Amino acid sequence: MQKFFLYARKSTDVEDKQVLSIDAQLTELRTFAREQGLDVVEEFIEKQSAKIPGRPIFGQMLKRIERGEANGIVSWHPDRLARNSVDGGQIIYFLDTGKLASMKFPSHWFENTPQGKFSLSMAFVQSKYYVDSLSENTKRGLRQKVRMGIFPSQAPLGYINDSRTKTIVVEKKKAKIIRLAFERYAKGNQRLEDISNFLAKNGIVSRGGKRIHKTRATFILSNPFYTGLFNYAGELHEGKHEPIISKKLFDSVQEVMKLRGQPERKAKNEPQPFCGLLSCTECGMMITGEYKVKKQKNGNVHHYTYYHCTKKNKSVKCSQPCIREEELNRQLSSEIQKVSLPRDWAEELEKMARSDFKNSAQSVSASVKEKETKISVISQKLERLLNTYLDQDIEKETYRVEKAKLILQKKSLEEEMTSLSHKHNDWLEPMLIEPASWRKNSAHRRRRCWIPNPEFIGENGRNRVGVASQRPLLVFFKAV
């Protein structure tokens, strides 16, 4: 008497897809086996695609057939057994050698005859053709989405896939956190671990609900998707989705990631306002600031900031003591007031600035037009590059590299053009005697003074501090 193995398979192990497939097959096959009087010795259930060879349960079943534990198979259709030439050929070979005596399908006729094996081979070929054509049609659809500027995959954190429009849209709450993560890292004082902690603190986790670790944070900060571009099949493409960050911010982050080979150590003292601006007139070394806390026995706590020479000049023994920040501020304000701009001069300069602002509109328009021309040239280069690649005059890798360079240049120019169009008047506000932002609090108005080559020397007993001439000094002080 012939013994049969019952085999049921569905193409995925995801529970919410083809959820009724296995149960439906088992119900139909058990009923069919009972009606046909077949002796089913064991059932095999597999949740894996048959597109490629290597299914473990299917392989186990064939090995047991080869050992003689059964000589027949019951399955719903030949495509449940094989959708590739290797597995299909192995079944035909078992029929040729007598290891398989019978095959039973509720939806397909088969007899162990030359005609039956021919019919079964054609069913296997048809199953393979279906998978291949389905794969090709899917790839063609994905390529079309890419050409339309739509990322044909799952959206990264900060975006969601809109099932109604089949597009990718910004998830506003998460997008704000992602933007802040980029801004924090671009400052250069945060590690990848800090970004990971920041994302976790704000409730940003992976789609599986897991914490964003350092490697994942690196991927997020390196993903050009957030600038309106996306990588697909090794190529950089322009997307139609809304950018979360600017190309300029993205480039700054990449530069920080490139320069930082190891975590940055935190400085013992926080940098003070005048560090880098002042130098000692005795030895020529730079002045540094130091923050001190004094606690008294009665519980009072005092905070002080002192500036003193770094005394790094080995050829000169510097004798200058420190100076309090309050005293240094007073001396600087006193000296700068002596060379501050007279009111009538300032009013005349403001009139000239306003006149220049009116004329700057033409200059901005010319700059925008120039960038539009450059963008048009890059678009033409991209088209010529594509034609060259299609004519097989260049290698695929060369095409991808050059295309990415041109797309990045185009994106930068587009952002520069947008910035020119919206921010061409930003330079005027700081030039005004009383800018609008200062009018809100007239009691604390500040006057601004620019000293291109300062020669001021502050004194505190024997202490002399010279202003560094390599950087202009910009100081705010109360108007008198």
C-alpha cells in the first residue's frame, strides 16, 4: 500500500499575510485524502517562498522519501511544491527513479506516466514563469516610482507611508525631534551616544519598539532622505517628499562625523566670552578665562570669572596676575565709548544703508537668475550622463558616482536660491541705529561698536591685557 506525505506551504512567515492559506490547504487536503482513501503518514507545513531552492522542511521531506518512509505526496497544487527549476527537477527525478510512485493534487491531474510527468513539468515551468514575471513587473513598478521621485520602500523615521496616496509624508511630531538631533550633532559637542539618548528621551524608537542605538543613529544622521534626496539601487535620486532639514545642515553633520574619529572629551572649564579675543601685552600669549565658586561657612555661595595669561611662552617669564570679569567689562566699555560712532554719523550711514538695500534687489535677482542657469546646466548634464550610460559608453559605477555629484550640486544651488529669495534683507537689520528687535525693550537698549584694529590695554594693578588684533572685537554696552 502506498504511503503519502501531506505538504502545505505559504509564501511568507508573516502572520498577517495569507493567514488562512495553511488552514485552508490542510482542510481541503485532509478531506481529499479521506475521500481518495490515501494513507497519510505525516503532514509537513512550511512558511517560506519556493522561488529559490533550500527550503529546510521540503528538503527534509525529500530525504525521508529517499529513505523509503513514503512513496507519494499530497499537495494542493504543483506550485506549492516548487517554483524553481532545481526543486521541480528533483521531484521529476524521484518519479523517474521510482522513489516517488504517485502525486495527488485536488486542483491538478497527474498520473505517473510520460504524459503525466510532462504535464507536471509544464506546471512547474508555469509556476516558475509566474514568479519571474511577477518579480519583473514588481521591479518595473518600483523603477517607475523612483522616476516619479517616490521612494519605493518603507519610509525612514520622521516620515510615514501614506496608503491613500501611495506617497511618503512627514510625521510632524517625530520630524521635529529628528531635525533637533541633526542640529545638536552639527554643533560638534555631542557624541553619537548623546544623540541616541536624546532620541530615546523624546520617545523615538525603531519600528519594532526598540531603542535607537549608536549604529542606527549613525545611519539616521547619514541618510540624505531627510534633505529631499534618496538612495535606491546604489543611485542617488531626487525625491518629491518634503525635506526635514536643509542640505547645508546635512553637510555640516557629515563634516562633523568625518572629523570626529573618537568621542570628544569635555573641557574642564567652559569657554568664556573673551577667550580668543584678548592677549597678554607682556608675553604675547592668549588670555584664558576661569570660572570659580567660593562657598562661605555661613552658607553663602559666590561665583567669579577670572581672566589671566596662559603663560605658555617659554622664553618669557610672565608676571601678570589675573583680572576679574566685571573689571575687564568696565574697562572695555569705557575705552570703546571713546571711539563709538557719533549719532549724526550713524544716522547718515543708516540712510546710505537703506538706499543700498533698495538697490540690492536687482543684485539678488541677478544672483537668483545665475543660479537658475547653473541648475539648468546641471539638469542637462544629468540627461547627457544618462544617455551616455544607456549607450554603454561608461560603466554603471561611474554613472552612479557622477550622478550623485551632480544631484548634490543641484540640491545645494536650489537651497541657495531659496535662501537668496527669502533672506536678502537680513543684512539691513543689524545696521540700523534702533532695530525693531531692540524697540521691544527700550530700557535695555544697546549700542554696537566695531573696532577693526583695537589697541586697548586694560589694567588691574600690574595686570595688562591687550586686545587680540587678529579678530575684530564686537561689544555691546549701555547707551549714555
